[in-house]
Amino acid sequence: MSAAAAADLEALEADLLLEGVARHWGFDLRSHSRPQLLRRLRRHLREERLESFSALQARVLHDSEALEGLLRALSSTPTSLFADAAFFRDFRARVVPVLRTWPSVRVWHAGCGTGEDTYALAILLHEEGLWGRCRLYASDASEGLLADARTGVLPLPGEDDARRHAESGGRGSLSDYYTRDGNWALLQPKLRDGIFFTQHNLTIDGSFNEFHVILCRDTLLSFNRALHNRVHARLYESLARFGFLCLGRKESLARTPHAAAYEELEGSGHIFRRVT
Amino acid sequence: MSVGLLVVGAPRSAGADVETLLSMLPAHLPAPVVVVLHRGPHDLLAAPLGRRCALPVVEPDDKDDLVPGRVYLAPWGYHLLVDRGCVALSVEPPEHGCRPAIDALFESAADSYGAAAAGLLFTGHDDGQEGLGLLKARGGRVAVVKGGSESGEGQEGEVERLSLAEVGGWLTRLAYAARGRVQP
């Protein structure tokens, strides 16, 4: 079989797998960014030592754990606290001063994965004295990832993590926020218990509250343009006027339906404010 | 088959060679050029690489259009994938210790452009060799560029091998083939 014919067959098998997952499990991956999806599926196939997407399909349709494994393989979240120090620094400098003037603040972290950025945000809000008036909601489509996030257990932060925390403007010591257990860090209950982790699938579930701050960073990279724009419509509906939308460093609102409703905070790493 | 996309991969050591390559691009290249140059978080590359290039050099945002006659440079910290006329950035884990990685770009080019993709790989790193093989298997036109003073005679394995001086001619033939598509 020629390489082109093999590629066509692989594409067909991928379509059938996605169709099966959508119809049987209700997870619609068909509007995900195609090149990224193919690469992740191939990697997952190698790790599972399977021959083809058809073999993966057979396993995933009959085994909910295999589905969780697949969803996990398709996700990607930062693997350490304060992974993007520049973002948290900008958040402290530009968003926190405004939050101080509000009596209560609802924050939604959409696509929290295993929770590293969620906990980093919680630490930041605590350091800034805002934790008492904030309600932090964190959601992900995958129950498996959420279960990991809820434990509040992370790989023990090292020197790099401490340095990034300091770069983000952190004043105290990162180790004040966890207790060590071997190579693991158990985050303090005051942080863990103050976060509402909830299963929410951005591709199909509606808006569930009105928020003053929404973090959705690099989560929408895995969607294609049409789905990306649909999700942005949902984020817009969920954001209060004058609320903040925090995107990834290379994500843009330019082609989304509500681009005109936002202003980018000058000099920030893609933090936007809803103005209408 | 005519060319709809040119992908270029280079290790950090080939930065100066990439600048030279970009200066050789025809001003009316009828295809987008996508470049992965291995980089660190604080390297500012778009401006220096664009200095001698006739085409605009940009670091795209996610889901930007791929427009013919522009050079797209992979930003630090993301893989740059191509998705039929549009940029798709990705935060998948680093490959060969690199993000952006050349293999990631080349694999996506093979998937979404197939034989319409052309690829150039500067030697000096493992990253990119597997992707170049994929591109070639799908019928894309590929070549390996030896850096600096090394001579570029002949073939490396099955792949055409060029010296930096020979790349100009290779690009001209590519642009000619690509122009052929739009002329009746």
C-alpha cells in the first residue's frame, strides 16, 4: 500500500473512531483541531501498543476506562505551578487592583486539567488578600483529570517552581502553601477546599453562572475554528460586563464573534476586558 | 503536483543560515512559508530574520490564516502545526527536547498538504528527520541543507542534499512549479 493510500485509510479509521466516541459516549471530538488530534491519537496508539485506530475504537467503545485514557491523552495542562510566570505577574499588576475594589468576585477556570494553574491562581489570590471574597470554580470535560485536580496533590515543586513563583510577584515562600510527603506536595486544605471543581464540557454544556474573571488559557488550541468561535460565544455570555478574560499568550479574539466587545489590556499577556 | 506550502526546519545552530535562506525567497512566492527554528524563551527572532527577507516575517497567533507570500515563524513554547490554510498552535509535550519541534510541523504538513508540501531541513539535530521522511513518503518535495562550508553533493539516504548556495536554485524551481498552478 502506498503512503498516500495508508494515510487515507488512517483518516477513515480516525473518523470512525471519533464518530463512535461521539455517539456512544457523548464526547464530540469531531470539531477538534485535526492535525493536533491525529498527532495525539498516534502517540496514544504507540503508548497503548495498538496497531490501528480501529483497534483503539474497539477498546474505547467497550471500556470506559479506555475512554478516560483517551481523553487524558488528548488533554494538555501545565505540569507545574506558575508555569507561565509572566501571565501571573500581569494578572497581579493589572487585574488584582481592580478586583480589590469589588465586594465579591466569581472566578472560572475553564479547562483546568489536573489543576496546576488553578492552584497557582488560588495561591496568588491568597497572597493578595483576596481569597476571602473570591469564589473559584474550575471545570474540565474529563472526570479523570478533575479527580486528579481535586486531590490537591502535585509533584513536589523544585527550585524552578520557586523561581517562577518569585518572578510572578509572589512575596512569600511557595512552600507555605503545601506540606511535603516524599516527592509529593499536598496543598493546604484552605486552598483545596475553597475551589469548586466541576465537570463541564465547553463543547456542549451551556453557561452555568456569570463570572467576573474567566481563565481559559491554551485550552481552545485543541479546537478547530468553528468550535473555537462557538466556545467564545459561551465565554462571552458567562462574563460580566467589565469582567476579565484571560487567554493564552498566542491566543487571539480577532476572528471571534464578540471581538469588538473586548479591549485588550495594554502590555499584558493577552488579558482582555469586556467593555460592552 | 504544484506546491501549496513550504516548511523549513532548522536547529538553533543554523540561525544565520535561515536568515540567508529567507533572503533568497522570491518576492512573489505563491505559497506560505512556515519556519521552525529551535529557540529559547527570550530569543527575539522575527525582526532579525526579516531584515533581509523580501516577504513579511510574523509570529502568528493560533488559528491565523496562512497567506501566500508570508513567512510564519513558530513562537517559543508552542508547536506550530498547519491545518489546511490555517495555523494551529499546540502545547503538546516537547519532542526531542524542543518546543517548537520540527517533526511536529512536518508531520502536520504531510497530513494536511500531502504532496503539495515542500520541505527543507537544515542538518545538525535529530529533530525533523522523521518528519521529513513522512513528507517525502507522501510525495512532497524535500531536501536537506548542509550548513556553512560543508559541500552539499548528492543524496543523503534517499533525500536530495543541497549546500546553502544551491538552495536558491531549488527555491526558484519550486516557485516556478507553484506559479504553474495558477496560470492557465
